[in-house]
Amino acid sequence: MQDKNLSNQQTKKKGKSLPSGIVIRLGKFVWTTLWQIMMSNLAPRNKSGEYIRPASQFRNSISTEAGNPYQPQAGRYRLYVGLGCPWAHRTLVVRSLKGLEDAIPVSIVSPSPNEGIWVINQEEEGCRTLPELYNLAQPSYKGRCTVPVLWDMQTKTIVNNESAEIIVMLNSQFNEFATNPTLDLYPEELREQIDRWNEKIYHAVNNGVYRCGFAQTQVAYDKACNELFATLDEIDAALEISRYLCGDRVTLADVRLFTTLFRFDIVYYGLFKCNRKRIQDYKNLGAYLRDLYQLPGVADTCDLESVKRDYYGNLFPLNPGGIIPCGPDVTSLLEPHRRESIGLGVSG
């Protein structure tokens, strides 16, 4: 009888595998409240819960224009980038395609999971962190401290921190120092078309994945997700008859799309809930991604481990456990893309 009672007690203890309802409700309330607080700091939102990306603050240009204090010069400017950041990655791709490695040095910053800021891997300009660099450029600066940063080592200031503008400068203003000066990623005759693609892709894809991942209401998420995949479907259809977005030549529109596509199946598909379809599942987008990845120098700018570490390891509100997935294997990006003959002669 005593053995039977003991067995019943053990069975009851084993059966109690879940916390009580009140503990679940309390835990959910506490976590949701903390999540909303953290997300409001990580991702500014509007009244509908949609993520609103703040505008960049430093918007000067490098050019030969008379009177411009920022003249093109080899060794004068430095790029500060985070290898996991798609916006910074754009600048590395253009720098590589143009052959500007010797003219424009790069410094790497890494996100600090505990401080919530970018830390410079090797202290420079007397600065350990990116906020310190921003404050060196503009004392008492209170805005966001983001990458990429195009830094002027001569005047000790930030020229520009808007990736879309930096890549235009890298494309056109340093040709005399480039090993591939004839490559024009923003040709005059295609600019209108490039700009149309850029506008569409920025809102729905580049920033669209963040609007999905950082959405703070179901309505905001559904809207962003619908726009994202509608645009990916449109791009996939366009790539049926055109090797690249604007014909048979790579442009800045392709560069801007590439850095998001490279991260899509690795990060955005799961962590950001963009899981209707993987890029590799599309008829044309998967091969297009491989085509861009295999351009000379581009693969060298892609750091899979940094991408996983920066997203899964540092976006605490989206991945509280901080567990970093062991995959995927990106060697598939080296498989033949067979897009060489698509759209030859097509410019629109």
C-alpha cells in the first residue's frame, strides 16, 4: 500500500509538466511589457506599430566641385562597417567591384550584446566605440550611431553615414584611384530606371524585412509581409527576361538588393518571420543571387558567421536565448547560375 501511494505521488509530480495558469499569465505580461519597452528603443514605431527607420544625419558629399571641403583623395577617407549589417555591406561590395581597396581603408566594428552599441575592433582616433567617433565628429551628438560611416581622416569628421549616398560617391568620385575605373554602376542613361527600382526595393525589401521583423502589431506585420513578397514576386518576374534589374549590366540597384538577398534565407526567413518563401525557392531570384555572389570580389565581402552572430546573438528582443543556428551551408551560392545569356541586349 505504501509503495502504491508513493507511485501515485510520483505520477502526480511527473504529470505537472507545465507551470500554473497564473504563472503563465504573469510571465507573459512581464515579458510582453519588457519586450515592448526594448522594441521601442530598438525600433521606433508609429501608432499602428509599424517600424519607422530614422533618417541619417550626416549627408555631405565627396566631389571635385570647387569649394567642396571633401575632395577625392586616396588614403584620406576611411569606411567604418559592421560585417553583419546589410547597409554597410553595400559599401564593401561597391568598393570591391570598383577596386578601391588600396584607396579607401576599412575599419570593422562589432555590436556589443551588453552595451547595445557598435564597438570598434581596434581603437582608432582615440575612440573605442562608434558613439565616441560620432561625438568626436560632432560634440554632444544625440542621434543614432549607425554604420556605414565615411570618415575623413584629415578633418576628423564624418562626411556621410547614408549608405545609398556613399555608394554613389564610391562609384564615381574615386576613379583615378580605382583598379576598375571604367565600371559605372550608375550610368546616366539608366539612372531613372535604377532610381525607380531603388525606391521600390528600399521600402518593400531592404527596409521591408525590418518592417516585418520589428513590427509590433499583427496588422503592421501583415502589411509589411504582403508588400515584401509582392515585390519579390515582381522582381522574380522581371528577372525572367533580364539578367540584372536594369538589363545586362550590374548597377547600384543590384548591389542594394544583393545584400538583403544574401541575408534572407540565413536570417530574415526565420528570425524576422519572412517565411512565406526562401530566395532559393524562387525560379529566378535564387540564380540571380548566385550570379551576383560570384562576381569578382563580391564573395570576399560576405561574412556568414558575422551575419548570424550580429542578428541572432545581439537582437535580444527577437532571440532572447541568443542561440545562433549552425547553418545554412552557403556553398550552394557557388553552384552555376546559368544566367549569362538572359536578357542580352535588354535595357529595360
